[in-house]
Amino acid sequence: MKADERERVNIFGILLDRVDYSKACQRVETFLKSYGNRIIVTPNAEIIMAARKAPELKAVLNEADICLPDGIGVVIASRILGKPLTERTTGFDFMMKVLEMADKKELSLFLLGGKPGVAEKAGKKIKMMFPGINIAGFHHGYFKDEQEIVYQINDKKPDIIVVAMGCPKQEMFMIRNKDKLKFRVAMGVGGSLDVISDTVRRAPVFMQKAGLEWLYRLLTQPSRFKRMSVLPLFLIEIIAYRLFPKKK
């Protein structure tokens, strides 16, 4: 799909794809059948706020082949702006759908990110859940020699690269090495490898459905308070922009 054919919602200069999980998965299916490296990003309110002050990050998010809104805050913002996104989506859930696709197609996967041992543990868990996937390789996210990582990935030639190094590190790694790496789809997944490896617990299902995962993370990880405080500020600025659109 060409960039100008994508239906997107502009939130503070970040162009988010107006798609549900089904349409996003269809797009990934197309990527896997076509030539070229494709990048998927899943910005939340915190990332959008950071991108406002970081032109390079903003450019990376807008250059991605899928920019999927992550979290209830972004969905609320789109409604306030009068351009509602299709549905609430999360990077973790979309990653799981991509893994289901990879399982059915018997694709190969390279896991990059997390603390030492996390990617390996996540790989074992993924293999148990999706036996059709070939875990081509893995590496933690605390490396110093980026070129060595590029070499390791290219040696394995994975179909999909899952990059879990947090924003903006994972986004910058993917775009910086897009033309150097051999892959078909690369996806930034934040802390998802921690979750799938059971290193970090995900919120109970009822909190997920209510859009309260942010509250669960705050309660279980108080150290995130400063980061999470961005959400109310984000919504306040969205309301202000809606009321006074010239004051951006």
C-alpha cells in the first residue's frame, strides 16, 4: 500500500494508521509476500509527546510502514479531535497476532532486546506457544557493537525481527539499519519480551479490556510514575488544541 493511500490520523504531527487489528494483519500479510523491508511502530501517548521535541523520532514514526496507536490515551485523544481511531490496540496484542501469522506460515524470527537472558527465555516460550515458528536467533538489548548485531541478524536471515529495546532506541535501530539488514518485517515491541517471558506480569484481563493497563503498571512499578504522568498532560494538551487549534 502506498503512503498516500493509507488512512491516517494526525495527532501532534504523528500520523497514526486508522486500522483495526484485522486490517493491520492484512497489511503484514502483504508485506510478507512482497519485496522489501518493512517497519512497524506502535507509539503511545508518551512516545507521541517525546516525538514533539525530537524531530528525528517524529520522522521515524511517520516513515514506518505501519504506525499502530498503542493504548487508550491515544484513542481518547483521537475522539477529542473528532477523528476517532478504529479501535484500541496494543503493541503486545498485535505482536501476538503477528506471531500467530508466523506460526501458520512457518516463518523465522530473531528476537532482539531486553536484559541478558530475556530474549532467550522469550524465544523458548514463543516456540512452545507457536511450534511452527523457527527461532533463528536472539540477543539482549545491551550491546555496544551495533554492526556485530547487524552481522548476526543477517547471518540468520530471519523473516521477522522483534525489537524490544524501548523508545526511541528500538525505532532508531530499525530505521538506521533498514537497508543493512536482511528481513521482511521488523517490529518495535517495547517491553513485550519481558511480558511473554514472564519476567513482567501483564495486567489482568478485566483491566486490559477497561483500558487500565497503564494503572496496573503504575501500581506494580511505582518507578514509572514520572513517565506515566505524561498521560494526563497529553490529554490536557489535546483538549487545549481542540479548543484553540492555532495554539499548537
